[in-house]
Amino acid sequence: RGQRALNCCHIMMRRLSCFQRIGRVHARAESYSGPRVPRPPLCHTAPSTQIREYNFASSSYVGCFGNLPPVDMAKIRADTVAYIEAFDHAAWHRAPVCTIVQGVALDGAGELVPTPDAFDNDVGRMLLAPPDVVDELIKHIQTYEPQSTDLRSAVRAVEAVMLSTHAAALVGNQAMDFHKQDGVTEIEESLEANEVERRLNDLLLQDEIDEKIQISRRPALVGCVSNFSNFLDLCRKVLRNVELGVPVVILSRSNTTQHMFRWTEMLLEEMAKVGVDPGMVSFAACSIEEQRRIMSAASDSPLYLTGSRPVAAAIKELIPATFASTGGPNTMVATKMTPEVEQAIAWSTSIENSGQCTALRHLVAPGCTENSVSTLFRNKVEVISSPTDSLRVGGFAGVYSDWAKSFEVEGEYKLVGPDVPVALTVREELPPAIDEGWRRLYLDVTAKKTADDVSKEEFTDELSRWLVREQPITLAVNDDDPEFQLALKLFERTCQVVYSVGTTEQPALSCQARPQEAEVFGEFAPRRELEKYTKFPVVVPSSTPGYHTEYSSHYLTSQEDVAPASSAAQPIVNAASGLTKGYMTLLADYLLDAAQGAKNGYSARTTLWGLQRPPLGTVTELRVDRDTTVSDVALHLLPFHMTNARDQIGVSVHPDNSTVLDFIKIFEGGKYLSGTESVGEFESRVQQEDPWNVVYVRPTTEYPLVGHFVARLFPLGHIKSVKSNDAKFVEIFSGSDKWLRAA
């Protein structure tokens, strides 16, 4: 990709061959020859129970990477351009989007409304379902029973056709509806990451067959995302659910809804050919009010969403099992403004006309002025008129000329120029809360006077607190220090999912990750607010049905008298009782396996990934009220107690809960007790001390996969160097105390 840029910046591009969340480097696990993280000493016995591969970072989870299929990108690209050029643009008007139930298009009645594309152009029609049609869909959701819980063979045959025969239509429809410039790379990610996630699903289903877990077969609602719908929605949320017998209902969007409806039609057509019941996939074309009625009627269903935090919060009020991926102000820190860094800034800001979740929103750099940054964009931004301009040449960061004309800058931002639709604000201090500005190019610049000012301890502390509070998806650090001091400080004091480290001559972009090669990806909300938006953090790759899966009661009962392999865990596990005790044994054995420091990735870059501690120097507060049990407290305390995060936890106990208070005072000499205080006293202290996380310990009523339970308490993700085989990077970052390590 980036062929035209390659001609003028070939040295940099050889090193940075992928500029989006995904790229085109075909490194494989079996061929990786870069530096390896030293194995931890064999100081513990094997876990007493087998921890299946679907739990994040477990030793067998690692085995699901590698040996990925090749992808003919050139053919898909050429076929897509041909598809768009031959497309009948009246087709989406003649055949409106409509509700589909049991394979039947319910298009007899309803209000016919325009369907705008990403830039508010009328590209088709949608028939909004009237209440009686929505009632029919609700009845289907409440009564439908899947005919099989194992549809893997049929669904994977359908998937193969969708991503080959229909690949050009998938990319082309998305390009015309969302104006995506590089949907071809999304197909590549789908083909490769799907292979990893299918392996995870295989293991999940086998554990259900072995009666260890129970996968919920309640119909899953799918809130589509327009910019990655072919992978995140079609493959991860729909096909991975359907293949394990979970029905899905795809919800329409107020804009860019045409391309996901068209892949729904194609999917149902291909499903019919292999005998998959059409009731497994429904489409709800209706107003927001009617969608909320569907959600209220399906409140025991899971809902999968990739979108904004406000939307996720509104949905989670109706559906507690909402699994949401939400964005944040992606940040780049550079200690020198070189031509290469300037190009990285321009690409990161303008990727997909600011239509990528990893697009740059905040820059920290020395010596920047409004004039210098404006000049950067005037020189670096490429203006295009249509997606095919980029598709033909492998571009991904063009800015649309017609859309630029309607750009009305808000607030303190200033437009670079009428032909360069980038809105800037430059200040010395860090910005307040930032609005994403989806599909508009906004950039907040924190301009320090010198490179030393960027690296000063006082400022890096302030920046770290800002990053924790705002929770960007990605942080890119471009600095020439061979000891990586700046990048290491920021890595250890924050909790982003994606970190990229480069130099000022080989810079990292904000928009780089290949999850199929263990550059694991996720879009997390600030940790103290996590529960407001999602039940669990969503990680790529993972098994989608696993998010709404629990351990079976009889399996947990069988673990109650099994001692965990970790000697550090045994005393606290023994303090619990019943199903929670059995669950804690599984949890302890998982941590002993997965929390052993950094693991290696498999891309052409040098990548480390795994479970991490909370930002160093921060604390998590567990709040215990009157009726909280010792078992409930022990469950939440265990992951800290048996890892190197044991000094980052405090337990606040209500003075009337004498049982828990006695336990906390005795256990480990009372080291975890942070206060005996009323609700009001606790909340006042928390407001003043501002801990990283506050967990209100509630009665344990469900037992999710242990990997998801841990993800609510600890950060996870990856950090990478843009260089291949970067031995110094591995030496320094693998030795960081930030990686979670169990005892």
C-alpha cells in the first residue's frame, strides 16, 4: 500500500509496510527468526486443570497463531474497481433495505426513507419496519431455537465463498457507502484473522461438548460499524456466532446501512445453498425507537457493538450483556519533527478521511506552531475525488474534495485551508476532553518548546495521567534514544492496548496493528468507567461466542476440592466456598499459565504482547459493603495477590461487615486493608485520591470465562517496534515490570 508515497519515501516504507490497523506483511509463526523473550524459569508445577486456548494469553492460545492463508490482494483490488465501475447506482433505490425474518423480506409496508452514505449523499432507500413487523421479529427472537449447535462446516464453506466469490462486492459496496479507500486490506485481515478465531471457536465448542462450559444460544444483536463491517460484523460478530449455533439479528444504521444489508442478503443466499436454516440470521430495518424496543424485549441477549462511548452507554442500559468496543483520542509523541515524522502525522491523521478507529487525534511534539503544522498538511495531504482513486493505486489516506467543501470548523480549531480540510489547535498544555470528529480531520497539538521538554519527568507524568483518563486506543512514540527511556516511561505508566515505537527517521504511525499476528487489538474505555459501556473488554483475536459463555455448575463443583497449582493462591482459594471456590481454582491456574511476562508476536515488526499490570504507581480499590461475602472478596483479590500486582490493590470495608473485616485483617497481616469506612467516606476518599480503578464487589451470580474476568481487572495488549528483529527493544521492554507475572 501507499505505492505513490513509496516512490518518494522508499526507505521508510520498506520499514513501515502497513499503515492501518492491518497491513500486508506475510510473516508466519514458523518462519519468525527475531529476538525471543527469555522463557521464565520453571518454578511452578503444571496447572491442575487444563486451561483452554480461548482464554487470552494462555500458553495454548499462543498456538492458535501462525500458518495463515495467502491472500491475492492484487486480484481483489482489480475486481473491486471493475465492480464499482460497472455498478448500477439505481439498484439500492429499486430494492430497498428491509427487515428479514426467517429468510423472508418483510417489505410490504412501512415508511420508505433515504439511506445516506458517510457523507450524507442519498444512495438508496430503506423501508422502516412498522410496529407489527417489529413484533414479528421480536417473536422470532424470543421463540427461535437453533436446529444445531455445530454449524462449523457449513458456515465456513459459506465464509470461503463470501470472501472470494463475493469479495469484490463486499469491498465495492463498502467503498460506495462508507467511502472506504482500502477495504481490500480488510478482506486480507478477515481471511487471516478468521483462521485464528475459528481455532479459538473449535476449542470453545469442545469444552461445551465436554460439559465444562455452557455457550448461551440467546440470539445475539449486532450493532454494525461502517468502516470495518466486513471483518468485525460479518465475520467476527455474525459468522463466528452462527457457526456455534448462536442466532444473530443485524441492526440497521441511520447512515451507511446499505453495504451491511447487501452482505446480509448475500449471506442468506449462500446459507440456503448449504442447508443452514435462514432463521439463524435476521435483519432489523427500523427506527432507533423500534430498535430500542427490540433491545428491551431481548434484554437477556448479548449485543456486540463497535462505536462511540455515548451510544454504548445508552445500549448497555437496556442490554446488560453489551460487549462494546469504543474509541479514544489516539496520540503520537515525537521528539523531533523530521520529514518522515511529518509524513507519519499526515497519514495517521487522514487515514480513510479520519474514518479509521486508530486515526491520530492528538500530537505531542516540540517546536510546533499553527503555521508549521498547517504547512505540513498542505505538503503531505493527498486530495481525492472517489474511493477508486485510492483503490487503483493502493492508497488509504486520501481526503475527499467534495466532502471537504462542507467542513464547518467548530470551537477553537482553525482550518488549514479551503483545499486542505484539516482543523488544528496548537497549545502548550494538554487538551481537555476531545471529541472524535468522525470523518473530519481534527488534530490537537500539544507543542512543547524543546525535545527535552517532551521527555521531562514532570511532563511525562502529566501526559501519562492524561492518557489514563482519556484512554486512546493507540499511543505511538517516535524518539531516537537507543535505551527507549521515553517510550518505556509511557508504557509503564499507562494502559493502552496498542503501543508503537519508532524513531524520527523510521517513525511509527498511530494506525498500525495486525491482530492475526499477535499484535492484539482492542478499543477499551477508561478503566473506572468500563462497566458503563461494556460487560467485558473486547479483544481481537478472541472467540466471540465466548463472551456470553459460563462455566457449568457441575464442572465448577468438580474443581472445589482441587488445589490450585500456585502455592500463593492456595490460602486465598481456601477462604472461599461453593462454586466460587471451584472457579477460583480455574482462575488461579489460568493466571499461572498466562501471566508469565511478555510473549512474542509473529509480524515483520518486533512485537511483545500479553497481560499487564495496572499503570505502575496506581491502585485499584475493592469496595466491600454490608452484605458482601468473603468468597466474593477473595475472588477479586486473588488475581492481585498471586501476581506482581499485589502492591496495587486496596480493600475498603464497610464497618458493619465484621466477617469480611476479620478476614482482611488476618489475611497477609492486613496488608490489603485500605480503610474501614462508610459509603460516603469511601466515595469522598476515592474522589480525592483518584485511584486507577474502583471495583464494587457484588454477589457472584455468574462465572464467565476466566480470561474475561481478568480482563476487567488488568490491562492487556501489545507493544511493537517498527524494526524487524529489534533485539534491544526486546531486551528493554520484555524486562519491564509492567508485564503481569504470577507466582
